[in-house]
Amino acid sequence: MKWRQSFLLLLTGLCPLAHSVFLPPQYHFISLALPWLKAQMYCRERYTDLATVFNTEDMNRLVNAAQDSTGGVKQKAWIGLHDNLTSWRWSFSDNYYSYYRGVEDDYRNWDYGQPDNFLGDQMCVKMLSGGVWEDSRCFLQNPFICYDGTNSTSERFIFVEQEMSWPDAQNYCRTRFTDLASIRDKTENQEIQLLAKKRSVWIGLYRTREWSDRSYSAYRNWKDGQPDNVEGRQSCTATDLGNAGLWSDEQCDTVLAFICYGEKEGEWVCQNKRSGEDPLVPDLEFRLMLLWVNKLPTVFDGRFFLYEVVPKKTVHSKVCFPFFLFYIMSPQ
């Protein structure tokens, strides 16, 4: 008879997660001047990553940490926000694998020279009267095309003449239909072009700036007139420590100081007590994973922690909390 190993990890004290589990990021100012990519590598090797900022309190903490460690630094420094110009995705993501067959989610019909991210803040896409697409600033007002996934007839696309910003149009479509329209091929593109009656319309394609650690944070702290994407080459973000930490977009190959977050590598390790008598008990390490729960912004501010069992590897745990690990043997 073969036996199967399994583990039951019981966490304690989960009720007060919002108060006791979430700890604010610990920021570290690094005076060594590096391009953004090398600064990212440095932070990942020695801490956790380039700084992610979730709110005004974090921003104040970041600036204070830099000032306290240097006696009043006033220069610019890299943080983890960067502009991934290839991160386009469709608003409609439910039933992803059944709706987008093969490479249908990769269909694009850009106008010549598009997308260009003019002025550094063009994150949403509209179809022009000729059926070609361009990136645009999301707050601009346009009519739009909704998709109705409950309608299998030719009326699955709905033209809404009322002009709205892209986020408002997305909310309208999700409330009344399914979502903003995705376009999977040339046929659907032509269908929507005819439906739009020679008007420029929002479609469901968009992108967002990304944080180096892949966290979700909508917090922004731009200077007036920023981002501006001068010469179309400014994709990385710096904080001006001499000007209340306000942000600007910069060329990623510019050499600047930078801000890391997290404890120094190896400072915290959560590890089980290995049983020397039982060779079946593996040598495990536990790391604390930061999981994002966009559905619970009020209760958890979009963040909470859970344990993950990890085989032997570098541990990035920053905080250890009480838990019980039960080792179970059962027949297969």
C-alpha cells in the first residue's frame, strides 16, 4: 500500500487581519546611482523590490525614510512604477479561454504610428471612423460600444451615443450589458466600424502602469504636467525627494538613486521544526505572500497576507505569525 503525504496549515488570529497582519512597507534609500533596470535588480537581490506606494501615508513614510537616512537628501530617486507599453488587455476577461480562441485576444488594428502614448498618459483605446485604432487619454469623452454576452444574435454589440470617459463607459456596459466590446478579428472590427456610424468610439482595450513587484496600487503622486513622455522615451518613474516626493516620468537609462522596500535578505525566516526522527517530514520554509483582493478594498485596503508552504529556496518572508502545521499520512 502506498502512502500519501499531506499537510494542513492552520492559521491563528485571522479575524483581526486588517489591524494585526498588514504592516506598512519598510523603505530604504540607496544613494548608488543606477539605471532603473539595474536598480530593480539591486532591490530584488538585497531587499524585496523597488518601492511600491499604496497611499499618502506610504508616500510620507518613503520621503521621511530617505530624509532620515541621509540628513536631508533632495534628489530624484527611482520607485517601482513603470510604463509597460505592451501590456494592452481587454476589459472583458470573464470566460477568457472560451471567448478568446487561440490568439484572438492579440488582434490589433492600430492606425499608422499608433500607439504613441502622446504626453505619457494614453492608456485607453478608441476606434476612429476609418476602423483603425489609437491610444487616448482615458478621461476624454467619447461614445462607445458595449458587448452583450447574453445575446447570441447579430445584436451582441451595442452602440451607445452618449459620450463618457473610458472608465464611465466601462461601468455603463458592465451594469447594463456584459462589458466594453472586445474585437477578436477583422470581421468584428468591420462590424463595429459600421455600427459606430463614422464616430470615434471607445472599445475595451486598455493598459495601466505597472509596479515592479506586480502589486496593484492605483495611488499616484504626479507633479503638475507629469507624466509627459518627452520624445516618447520616458517610461520609468522617479520621486523628487526635495519636492514633497512628487513623481515624474524619466528615461529608464538615466542614472538615479533609488528606493527599495522590504527587509534585508535573510533577516526574517519562518521555518518549521524539523523532526530528526521522521525522514518523511520535509524540510520546509514558510514565506508570507502578499495577495491582492480587489473585491475587499474597504475591509483590507486591498491587501492581506496568507502563508504559503515553499520548498527549499530563498525566503522573502518579512513577518512571522503563529500557525500550526499538521503532518498527515493517509493511504492512497
